[in-house]
Amino acid sequence: MATLAKSFVRFRTINSLPSLIGTQAVRNAGHWNKDWKPGPYPVTPEERAAAARKYGLHPDDYEPYPDDGLGRGDYPKLPIISGEARDPFRDWDYPEYRRNFGEPIHADADMYGLDRIDGTTKPRFSPYQQAAAFFGVIAACFAIYIYLDDKKLHRPVLPKQYPGDGNVHYTFEPAE
């Protein structure tokens, strides 16, 4: 019980610390997920202009995602520019993500990071070539299996040889 009372006193002291200082040193941008939730889908031109200002875009460049029920609201539909396609030598605010502070990011930014897929560069092989290579390897393995299925692939072994063939070396009969 004494431990519980001590932890309660410590909790009260830590929580009352900002009121002792007089001002809070850091302003929080938001406390809950609802603070970062996009606003409702803009319908009027005034709402579109306000949403463009909210995300730091020119009203002509602002285009929201379609209102299809996925909950993206007024979030701007940005082009897909993955981290690999961005200049690695630029002075970024967050160089590990290659982005700047306050820059709006793609709604699926977690999929286009530096350690994820690169949606901006052309792949070396087309999807048809990739599928042909995959199915070619599978077909070759299957053909080798069919060809070697009835072949003996083990070490040939003759029957065990004993000295003096035809002689009985031991028997399970009782001795006479």
C-alpha cells in the first residue's frame, strides 16, 4: 500500500510540474488520432480553397481523393513520388525520409518509403517477362522430375558377402 501511495504522490508531482513553471514549454500539435484526421470532403469552391490552404497547396493544384467511402476526406491526391526518386544530395529536413517539414505526403506514403517499393522508376523486366521466367523455371523443374521419376538415383549395393558361401555361420536352434 505504501508503494501505491508513493507512486501516486510522484504522479501528482510530475503532472503538476507545468503549472509550477507557469507556462508549458512545448505545444503539442495533437493528442489523439482525431486531431490528424482529414476534414470532410470539400463540396463548394470555398471549401476547396480552404482545404488547399490547409495543406499548403495552390487551389489549382489541389485535387482531393474521390468521395468513395474510404475516409480520405479533404486530403489531397498527390502524385506518387517514392523516396528512391528524390534527390539524395538535397538538404532535407528529414534526410532519412527525404522530405521536408510540413510537406504533404501521399496517403500511402508508408508504401513508398526508401525501404519499400519504388513506384516511379521503370522496372528492368516487364511483368510478362517476369511471369515467363517464373513459369519457365517451374516447367523445367517439373520436366526434370518427370524424366528422373523412374530412374534409380541411389548407390547400387550388392548383397552382403560372408566368407565361405554356403556355410552356416550361426543358427538359432538349441545346441545338442
